[in-house]
Amino acid sequence: MRVLIVGAGEVGSSIAASLADGHEVIVVDTDADRVERLTYAVDVLAIEGDGTDLSTLQEADVDDADIVIASTDADEVNLAVCATVKTITDSFTIARVKRTHYLETWNNSRGAFGVDSMVCTDLLSAQAIVRVIGLPTARDVDPFAGGQIQMAEVEVPEGSPITNQTVREADRFEKLTFAAVFRDGDVTIARGDTVIRAGDKLVVIGTPNAVRAFAADVSPTQEDVEDVVVVGGSDVGRLLAELLERRGYRPRLIEQDPARARRLAETLPRTTVLEHDATDVSFLEREHVGEADAVVSALDSDERSLLVSLLAKRLGVDRTIAVVTEPAYVDLFETVGVDVAVNPREVTAEEITRFTRDQRAENVAILESDAAEVLEIEVDAESALVGRPISEVVPELSSGMVIGAIARGNEMITPRGDTVVQEGDHVVVFVHGDDIEEVTRTL
């Protein structure tokens, strides 16, 4: 597949790096330094130029592109790129935007702006946070097969009942598959004799009920989240509060700017908006923020978000989540005590990347900075899986792959050795990062 990416910032560069091994990738950016860095770092063709300029697009052979991804930091530029591309080609166009009103316009008129698919950075981030809030102890949660199947990455805390158990001993759930273990930066496929250690990050795939039951087994003292405090009335903070309201929560939102706090109070009927500086410890104590089940820092400053998260932990909050704009800070935040750090650019890159997978790939979740992926693939008659028991096919499949679940109509099937996959089934698989291209070809 030939993919043209306009914008070599963090999102564009991340997408380019993930696609370079299996696709022909061309990247266009106006910044000469970015172009030079990308040329030496990744096996792609990088071109200096303006992606809204027809001559630049023609230099990049846009006529031959299967997909054009507009991923600059400017919404209007991305829309202009897609509109320009559509004047001369039939390429599939993807635009990244931050402002939700563009997404609302596009949703009301699909194809508007010359865009075939639109991804909204702030909305994706808010949705990712809501999923994590809904499953205590999880670091990452993604739905597959229309919500029938769920993938969760769950960290095993000190003192967990499953610590020092084998996967075989911990596997007490009929509709759940243990896929992999992340430990000390390495990923290994979960086997029956794999011993679970405190600090491990376990990847499980199953029905939402089974995943929730497993998460409760990992940390039985962890209660469901009811009281959520959102710090920061940024676009992500506002969208998060809206999504929480829709799910029946009554969140509290702390915003320092008086005008913004007033607007939020007018538009969020089920949210208690507090106008104050969230780094004021006496205020946090007075408002009993330490008694909250979860505190989400969605400030415009990574440094202030980190400070608020650490203050919340000090006051006794069980679970802290922070929106981190600088990708390099994600590991730092989690190392010093923040439970989950969400980077909007990484979330966006993940969403866009799924469109570039094999055409049968319906969904993708990227784990631990591209160390692995979970893919949903609709199998066709040519798939190696079709019509044969899984036990018979396993020797032909990559050792870095685990079949986690199968969706057949409205039924979720837990794969076993004698399970026979049928044409049209949606198969959700965990794949080691090194084996992705091989697996998508085989399945």
C-alpha cells in the first residue's frame, strides 16, 4: 500500500515509523529539519513542501497514493490538504482535527471537506480516559467487534491475590484469554506455566463482563469509580465531563479561569464546576478531593498536571490519570506515581494507523509504544484459519501471536484447540510488534 502523510510532527512521524516496514510511505512537511530527521530515522521518502500545494502533492505522486493522511498541528491545513487531494485523485483521505465542531459538521455530512475519515484528537483522548475510569486497575482498555469483545492491559499491584500464580491457575474465567505479559520493558506470550509477578502488565481479551471480573480478581479491594474529579476545563476536560455525564456520573470539574468556569457551568448540567487553582492544597482538602475515586488532570501544562496528580495521590486518591501532551513524559509520569498517562498524539496515531492495516482489519490497539498490537480481522475464505481446528493451524502461525476471541454474529467464542473459525468471523488477536505484517498476511 502507498501511503502519503502530510505533517511530520509527532503524530505523522509515529504513523510513518509504524508503517515503514510493510508499506511504501511518503511524508511531506514544510519544516526542513523535520524532513531531514525523518529521512535518516525511518525508511520513508521525506519531501520538503506544502501539502496544500498541488505541485508538492504531484511531486509526492499523490495520484498513486492509496491513502492520504493529513496530520499537521493545524486543523484548517489538514482540511485543506484533503480538499486539495480530492480535486485530483480518488485517494482515501484521513484528517486529524482538534476542534469538535469540525467533526460534528463532518458527521452530519460525510465526505465534507473532502475527508473520507476524520479523527478528533481531544475526543479520542476523552474516550480513552472514560474507558480506563470504567475499569479500575486497567491501564488501557479498547473495545472490539462492536463492544462484544474487550481488550484490557491490567497492572498487577503488590499484594494481589494472583501474584506468584501461574497463568493456568489465574485463568478462572470462561470467556477470557490471557494474551501476553509486559515485564521490565519486554513482552512475552502468556503460557499456562507463565508465573505472574507484581508489577506485571497483563493483556487479556474477552467479554466485557469477564474482563471486569478478572480486574476485580487482580485487585479485590479496588472499588468501582463513582466520584470523579476533572482538573482543567480544557477541550479534553470538557469532553471528558460530557462523556462522564452521559454514563451517569456527576463529576466535579476544577477550572481556574472565571470566564471559562462560567461557560462550563452553563453547558455541563450534571457537573459541579469549581472555580479555583487546583494546586492549592488547602482548597483540595476543603473540597475533600482526597476522597475522590479518581482524579483526572487535563490542564494545558504537563508540569501542572503532574503536580496536581502527585498532590491528589498525597491526599489519598486511589487512581490518578493525566493528559500528557509531550510523549516523552508518559513514562516519566507513570514512573513517579501517576497511574495512567494518556498522550493525545499517541491515541490519534493509533486510531489513524488502523486504517492502514490490511483491508480486513476492522480495529487496532497499539500497546506499550508499538511493542505489540491487538487486531480485529474479519477472516475470508483465503485465511489460514478458516475451516480448520485452531490446534491444527497453530504450527503455521507466528509464535508472537495469540488468538484472543472470536465474534460470530452476536456470539463471542473463546478460542480453544478444537475451535473451527468460519468465513466472516471477526477474530481478535494479540500480535508482537515484530510479527504484525506476517500475521495480517496470514489471517
